[in-house]
Amino acid sequence: MPKANGKIKNEDLCFVLEKIKTAYDNSPAFEMVEMDLTPDSNGMVEGILSDKFNNAIKLLRESGAIKDDLEYNSKVDIYDKTLFYFRLTPKFSELYNKCNEYKKEKVYWIGYRGRCVFLNGKYIINEMQFDRYTEHWFEYIFKNPEKNITLQEIVKKTKKKSETKKDNLHKFLNQINFKGQLRKLFFDCSKSRLKFYKTITEGGLEERLIDIKELEKEIKKLKKLS
């Protein structure tokens, strides 16, 4: 992926590439892209901050991925300076494909061995106590990723009830240290049902609406694997 001297992140560049590709696909006969870069009242363009969008456009111009159509741009009303016409080059397709690969890259993953739950092979999330219900429940969940699992199923399969007054999956995840953004990253959960995601890709971060800054704060508090 190209860099813009730290002015734009890969995920933002991919977002803009996707917007341009959609605009182009919606006007196949036009053979070019028309984009209005006028920010809305919140300073957004196409759902992203105006500065980020403009930095991405600048980078794509510099890399040769898009080429301004001078003939069309010269006809744009002099007072409408935010409306641009440009054509896509083969370089655009190359970057777009790289973005699709980037979105599939594994970013965060959960490992489990020796009763230790760890993140990315670097951080300890929890060290299970031998033969407690938390150990048995998590082992079952870990072996059944991306599957809707009910609390009733977990209790039945592990033959272990929780040690609290009432079985509750929220309390269980709290006990094994999956809280905040870390829980949101790897689990869909209600009191009686959950789905566990063992691996999260770059695209998955976007889909799950993860607050990266908060997640990084939570990770820094975890004990590192020795």
C-alpha cells in the first residue's frame, strides 16, 4: 500500500478507493468519475473527514492512479471549485486490488494453550484456573468459532454450571477478562447466547465498529507473554 507521509492511514485510503470505484461503476457510460468534494456541515465528504478525503485524492493523483480530465474540469463553473472530473488508470485497479487484500489481512487473533488465553501471541488475556467452569466453557467456545452457541448448550456439553447464582455469559466473559473493545472485537454476546471470532481481519475491524484507540489502551494494560 502507498503511504502519504503519515497524512493518511491505509484504511482511509481504502475507504476512498471504494467510494471512487462505486462512483465509477454507477456511471459506466461516462468512462470517468465525477466527485463533489464539498464538505457537509460536519466537515465530511462521502462519510469521511474532508482533510482525509483530500489527502487521499492528492496521493492518488501523485501515484498516477487517477488523472484529471482537463477538458471537463475547465468547463466547471468557476464558483464550483470542489467539483472534479477524473479518469481511472491501470494503477487505480492495482491499488484497489491491494486494498482488498489488505482488508483480508489478519490483524488480531486469539490463541489458547496450557490454559492460557493470549492475543496475537504477545499478550495474556487470562490464565485459567484448573477445572473451574471458566476453563471448560472457554475450551468449548474456542473449539466452535463463528457459531451461535447458547448458554444451555455450553452447560450441557461441558457438564459445568457457573459458580455464580445464575448462569450469565456477560459475567463469564468479564471473569475471563474479555471486556470493553476487546469483547466487542471477538464476541457477539447476550446473556444467553454468543458467537466467538477467533481471527479478526482489517475488514472485520471496520465491520465491528471498533474504537482502535480504546482497544490499544486496553491491550497496553495486558501482561506480555514472556
